[in-house]
Amino acid sequence: MLTGTIEQSLIFAIMVMGVYITFRILDFPDMTVDGSFPLGAAIVASCLVKGVNPIIALALAILGGCIAGFITGFISVKFKIAGLLAGIIVMTGLYSINIKIMGRANVSLFKVESIFSSGLNKIIIIAIVVGLCKIFLDFLLRTKFGFVLRALGDNENLVVTLGVDKDKLKIYGLILSNAIVALAGGLYAQHQGFSDVGMGTGTIVTGLASIIIGESIIQNKRKFSMTTIVVLGTIIYRMIITIALKVGFNASDLKLITAIIVVSILAVKNSNLLKDRGRVKKNA
């Protein structure tokens, strides 16, 4: 059970990296991820049953995520639609698209070759993919593009004064985010041995819970990269879920447990913030 939990935690950590880009860096409430996660799974499933190489299938899943992110960004910045609504629109459309890609609501992958058929230990393969994503994002966020992307979420006016097109930059950020989420979906489908059109439900909440847990536990964020915080937060979140199942909760209760975790942590953080402000006012 512990090994399986760690394997799933690392896969979901990839997804949470994508959510972090929109939620924390862009400050964009992107609901597209609830559709791009199963989109990646659907593309991979459709490819594998046709005999396509698993790595190529993952590459196509990433491409599908890029397209989903582009559409969300395009309709948001070009038609001036609120980010939350744009994401919901694309997520809703992806539900039907994912069914068309697979040909039905779910596809079994137990009898096809996958990335885990190479003979290597599953956790090693997953760790390699997570490591590549971590290295790529850590490098990207240290570049000029990464600096401007961070600035976009904090201060759009600063980005404009730098002569950067903020609309294009927002689209690039959404493309990057959903590409990573779709990669996680494709890897998750191969790990679980099936793809289901509803497997992305609650992706955004799971991502936010992992991010909040990671940020709450790691106080000195300057010593740790964003990706490290995300990975640790996701592992701890999945451990909590595993313990809840072990204690006796039903699988149908997991979404409720996640909601309670998020609300509880946010309530504690906001309470501490109010106390700190009160102390500052008294000292002033």
C-alpha cells in the first residue's frame, strides 16, 4: 500500500506542478485542468490500443494539453471572458471530446503495452518522469520567461512596462500548465490500467489541497523550489487520503475529506494571519 501511495503521489505531483503555474504564478483560476487530465488519459488510451509507442502517446497527450490550454487562454483574452468561466467552458467541452477520442466512456489498458512494460520498477519510471518535469520547470522559472511569467501574476502593469504582451504571456502559461496536467493524466492511465472520462473530476481541488499543504508545512520557502514544495505537499496529501481509507472511510468520501482538509488549513492560516496583524497594530 505504501509503495502504491508513493507511486500515485509522484504522478499527481506532476499534475500539481501544472496547477501551481495557474493558481500561484498566473493567479488564474483555471478549471480546464479537470478536463485536460482525462484528456491526456484519453489520448494515451486511444493510442495504446492502436499499438502506438507509449512514449509517443505521452508526447501526443502533452500536445493535447497544449491545445486545451491555448483554447482557454484564447477565449479568455480575445473575447474578454473571465478566466474561471473560460476554464469551465473548455472543461465542459472536453468531456464530450474525451469520449469521442476513446470511442466510449472508459477504456481498459491491462492487455496493451505501456511505459511500465519495460521491466523497470514502476516507481523508478515515475520518479524519472517527475525528475525531468522538476528539472525543466526549475530551469524555466529561472529564465527571463519565468521571471516575466511570475511578474504577470503579481503585477500586470510591470509586465506591460517591460514591453511584453501580457495576453500572449497568459496564453503561454496556460499552455504550459495544461500540457503538464495532460502528461500526468496520460501517465496515470498507464499506471492504473484504464482511462475513464470522469477521472479528472476534482483535479483542481486535489491540486490546491496539495499546494496548500506543502506551503503550510514548509515555512521557509526561499530554501526550497516550487517543485519541491509541490512534490512534498502531494505526498503528504496522498498519505492523508490513504490513512483515511485505512481507518474505514469509503472511497466516495474522499472528495469530502479533501474539501475539509482545504477549508481547515485555510482557516488556520487566515486565523494566524489575523493574529499577526493584531499584534502589529498593538505594537504600533
